[in-house]
Amino acid sequence: MPATAHQQAEFQFARESLARLWRSEVRLAERWARYDLIREHLVQQWPAEATRIDCMMLDWVCALRHPEPAADPCSARAGPNCAK
């Protein structure tokens, strides 16, 4: 199902928020706590898209933590339900 303009805007905002968060000096535990809040916000709006949201968010964080294309260490963690 194609994302609506509202959904795209929400996902973009979430991605930018995570990027700011991961570039900040916030403790790792706090980063993940805020990650969970962002995820809950998105899944609450689109519960049928929960797996897709999980996969996207993991991809975003992996890209932030490993910006150079490597052997894609995050794809194994994302799981088989995260088709790209």
C-alpha cells in the first residue's frame, strides 16, 4: 500500500528526529527510549504497518550508526519480515 502524503511526512519527521537524536550527546539508553516513543507514535497511527515501521526505523538507525555501505550488518537484525 503506497504511503499517503501525511504518512510520508510523519515518517520523514521521525527519520529526521532520529538523526538529530543520534548526532546528539544524549545517553544511549535515552536515545532508545525516545526511539520507542517515536515507534509507538507511528504504530498507533498505522497499526497494520507495524512490521514495516519497525523495519524502516531499524534501517534508519543502522544507517546512522554505520553510514558507510558495508556488508549491511543491520539487515540480519531486521529479520525476514522486513522485505525491502
